[in-house]
Amino acid sequence: MAAAADEAADPADDPQQDTLFATPTQLDRVGRIVAPVMINGRGPFRLLVDTGANATTLSTRLADELGIDYRNAPSIMMNGVTGRALVPVASIEQMQAGALILRDQQVPIVDPHIMANTDGILGIAALTDKQLVVDFRRDLVSIGKSRRLPSYLTIIKAKRLAAGLLAAPAFVGRISTIVVIDTGAQRTLGNNALHIALQRSHGASATVPVRGVTADIAQGTQILVEDIALGRGISVSKSPVTFGDFHVFDLWDLSDQPALILGMDIIGQASVFVIDFRRQEIGFRG
């Protein structure tokens, strides 16, 4: 990922940041962000930080360890990238990541294999007034109060979708495209509208399976995209993108226009990235 940048103080160096939590992070085995979270006073447990999810999800393995009786619990419909499914929902008294404390949470319980064998997913798209900072150089993830993004970041103005996620304008080749930043996605995904618009400009393709947080497995067509440009200062060249008729694009009302889910295969190329949910801004440092 290439990005224009100038030197300035890092967010973590600013005592006025009012951080709610700042905790070590790491990439899991499929390249997503993992953070430690305390649940009902126990842990810490390893949860994926997911900017594409509003709700936090726990694995059946963790629920068993915590003594949560989810097998007799009511069910809710949970939506994922590839489909939807009825899953049990359990009550959690308290979840804590540093100073960020969430009480009386209702969380879906799903198979750990669906979540790359982590303990769950920390959904943060509902944090409408906060700022997420992920610093891969320091292995640090933090959520604090919304504030002006530092000048060394290349900043992209975003807009809020009906689902609560932030989406940014981009160009894939010459095609104007809506991009959702999704730290819960291992790979970058495109919808059929974008695939059709690009069909005259791509070469070889391969069929690959795509999995989400439900048991549904979709088939996608993976091609090498020559250029993805966000804003004026960020461009990614020759990136594999998997296209398909994925359920999540219908869920987000993004099926009828070219759209892209930017996954960790591209996000992880940055040294720092920031999402400010209140200011509706996304910042990258290459």
C-alpha cells in the first residue's frame, strides 16, 4: 500500500487522546486483528476486532468454558458475508477491554471453526462516537474518543451506511466504487456489479471458496486487480480480489453499484490505520 505521509506525533504519544482501551494486538493465523478481552471477570480471551460487525459474537467453546447454557437459549437470525443462520443468543454480564466496559450484552454463540478458531468477534461498527487506532508497528489497538486525525495520515472522508458501517469512495481501475473497511475479512471481496464493470480489463481467474460467520460457503471468482485507489494518496497495485454474489452486499444495500469489502490482505499492508466513527473519517499510513 502506498500512501503520502509527513512526520507527526503518533496518537499514542498524545496525553489528550482519552483512550478507553489500549491493548496489545497481533495478526491471527489468517491475518486478522486479535485483541484480549475479559468476559464476566475471566480471561483475557482472544477476540477478532471486526469493523464490519455491529454485534460481538462468542464461540461455543468459550461459552462452554464460561458455563453459559446456550443450548437452551433463544435463537436470533445472524447475518454473515455468505448467508444467514439461526443461532443461540446468550446474556453476558460484562465484557471489558482495558477501560472499555460493556454490560448486559446479548451475544450470538457460533462454532469456533467459523471464526478461525478464536474465542469470538469484537464487533465495533456500533461505536458511533469513538475512534479506532490500529498500529501494526507497535502491535497496539486502541479505542478512544473521537478527535482530529493526525496530519501524517492520508485521510479519506467516509459516509455511514444504513447498517452503521462506514464506506469510502474509491476507484478500482477506472470504476467508481464504494469501499467498506472490514478488519474481520481475511480477503478483499467485490460484488458482481464491480466484476461486470471490470470484465473487459482482467486476465486469468480462479474459483475459490468464501466463508463467513455462518456455515454457508459461497464460491467466488478471484482475479488480479491492477489498481485500487482510495482518496488522493492511497493506491494498491496488483491485488487479488474475490468477486461473487455475496449475501452481505444485499444486507448493506450495495448490490446494485460497484462495491468492495477491503479485507486484511490489503489493510495489513499499512503501518497504521484509523477509523473515526463520529467524524466519519478513515486514515492510513503506508
